[in-house]
Amino acid sequence: MFRCWHILVCILLTVALIFPPNVRAAFGEFGIKDEAELGEKFKILMQAQFPLVKDPYVLDYIQGILDRVKDTLPPQPFPVRINVMLDPSINAFAAPAGYVFVNTGLIQQMENEDEIAAVIAHELAHVSERHIAQRIAQSQIISIGTLVGVLAGALLGAGGAALGQALSVGAMAGGQAASLKYSRDDEREADRLGLRFLTGAGYEPQAMMRTFQRMLEQMRMSGRNKPPDYMLTHPGLGERIGSVQDMVSYYRPKPPLAKEDTQALERVQMLIRTKYSRNPEQSSLLGRDDQELNCLELLGKGIVLAKLHRMNRAEKTFARALECRPDHPLWLREAGWFAFQNGDYARARTLLDRSLQANRGDYLARYYRARVLAETGEPDRAAADLQKVLESVPQDWQVHRALGRIVGQSGDHFRGYLHLAYSYLYAHRMEQAAKFMDQARAQAETTDQKDQVSALEKEYKERKEIL
């Protein structure tokens, strides 16, 4: 993991939740089947604990980097899947069974694609070598008391709480030298292999060193002259910078791939700063006149103003943004969504239609258009759009909620209850999910409908055991 203490805590948390002590202590080996089951449950746990970004402009960009680096790996037993967490800290980590998580804070702070690729390459080295499986196989030495402490620390520390960190430190102090030694070796190996994967994908090797330097600088700016105590047993950033610097001369990148879109990262970072910001009122764009802003900044300012419900100012800024980039699907999508929020359904429909014509794979634009269609008396077309969206994001609770309401109001009560049950299930509101599941079960008449309820019941039971 890029910050190794985080993954240890998360993995121990997952093990404690999923495997009873008597079962976990029986591990002699941690096989592929075990890791696959653990990875799926870990993913569910992460979805419940952290908000994930689902914007295709963000995900497609990060997925493209992952795919490019992944092609340099040897054959893997699992598909490698990446998620973007809405979290301002500079971090990324590899989870069981090929899951990789990247924070928006890391994407925001990197200056170019090579630096993001360096972090992903490091995490893919952990995946390739199955470091997590090895660590779990060694975790038999951990006592139940230790697990309780780590669990409490992980739950409280997930948001960065000092108390949660203190509990983690106390729990990890109980004779876990062997596990922590593996962490030192794992991190060094991930740096070395990550460099190989990075350069094999055509990225510059110096990017990995710069990411460590950026983390070190952030640590100094935050007023800490040394890492927190729970990181002292792992290779320090200074040591890793020196080690990577020594290795860089041995790696020469392949000729870089031509970039079709040189501004993709800027757009992704703008979306993170504005559309997915938890504090839009703090945006530096608010204090600047529209005339000073470039096309991307105009779009970002319009998004911020809309989030702050300053609709008159937002309307003028979006108009200027569209004058600047009248045919770009992202500009059209965001202006269309604003028009919907502002009650101008006809304009929203026109802009979103144009956005989808330019980028048919943008399922967020399709979701927005479905909302417009539902409001303008076209429920069948809205439902068709939402069903199409679910092909890309099958576990999105908002899409299930919109679809459930539309089909339910149209008279299809079974589908309405079914999708509302899934909506609450994926929103981790288990009591409400159970109620709508009971109603869907009562409405099921055909064999197919009963099979759909059975599938829902199975997924409900699996999630109930974890959450």
C-alpha cells in the first residue's frame, strides 16, 4: 500500500468481520478462493464506509491508466478493478483479490499522469505479488484482544480521527513484529516492481520519486517533521526516495504512447474540485470575474454556483462556458443538468441529447436525461434510459431509486418494489431494504419474478452478514 499502515488496519478489520476466530486461526494457507471471497466482502465494506466517485469522466481516465500499467503485469488470478474514493488525503491502496482504491486527494495533488501512474504501478505490484494474502496467512498470531483494538481503531480512524489512530497504535503494539517486517519487505518490493511496471507502460520512472517527495512535502507543511509513530516500522519516505532514486537509472521507459487528449487530467481535477467538493463555498473561482477565466474554469465556476444555489449567476456563467466550448460533451452535460435543476426542462433535454450524441458512453448524462424524461411525461423512455445506466453501474442506489419510482408509478408494482429494495440495499439501509423486499415478494407471481426475489434475498443476506 502507498501508506502501508492503512491497508494493514483495513485488512485486519475485514478478517475480523468476516472470519470467526476459530475459523481464521485454522488458516494454513490463504488460497485464491479464499481471497476472492474476501475481496468481494471487502469491497462491500468499503462501499459502506466511504463514498465512491462514479462519474465516467473520472473513472474512465483512471481506468485508462490502470489498463495501460496492468498490461505489463504477468498473468493474474483475479481481474484488477479500480475504485475512486471521495477522500482528500493523498493515498491509494491495494485490497484483496485485485481491488485497488485511489483517493480523489491523490488525483488532485499529482501534477501529471505519470505521477498517478506511479502510484497505481506501486499498488499493482502489491496485487501481482499477493502481498495481502501472504500477510493474512501470517495473521494467526494476532489475538482476539488485538483484533478488537484494531477493529475499533479502524472504524474510528477511517475518517482520520486521532482516537482511532491511537487505538490502532495500541492494538498493533502487541508483538506484531513479524507482520510489520513483512510490510517493510512488501513496500520495498512494490517500489522495485512498480518501477518496472511503470516504465514498461511508457511512463517516466522519475515520477515515482516525485510522488514520494510530494508526500514528504505535504507532511512538512502539515507541521510534522517525522511520520507518525505507527509508520516508524515501515520504510520512511526519505529512505524510499533515496532507494527509488538509485533504481531509476536502471529503468528506461518504453516510447510513451501518444496521448489523444492532453487536457483529460485537468478536466478530472476540475470535476473533483467543483462537482465533488464537500466545501464548494471555499472555491477560489468564486472570487474571480468570468472574464478572467478560461473555458474549463468557467465550467467549474458554473458548477460551484449551482451547488450553492446561486442560480442567476450560475446561468450566466454556464452560458459563457458554452460559448467557449459549445460542442464538448462534458460542457453540454453539466449545462444540461443545471438547466434541469433550474426548471428549464426543454433546454435540459436539448443539451443532454447533444451530450449523449457526442459521448454515448456517458451514463451520468443518460441518468440526467432520464430524470428530464420522467418530469416531462415520458416514463417509458426514462425507464429504458435508467435500465441502460444500470448496465454500467449496477449497484448505484440513486439509479435504482429513480427507476423504482418511475415503474411503480406506471403501474408495475413488482419492479417498483424490487428496485426500491435494491436502492436501499446499496445505500446500506438494511431495514428499509427488507421492507421493500417483502413487498416485492408479495407481488411476485411468475417464476421469473420469484427468481428475481430469490436473487435479491441472497444479496441481502450476504450484505447483512458484513454490514
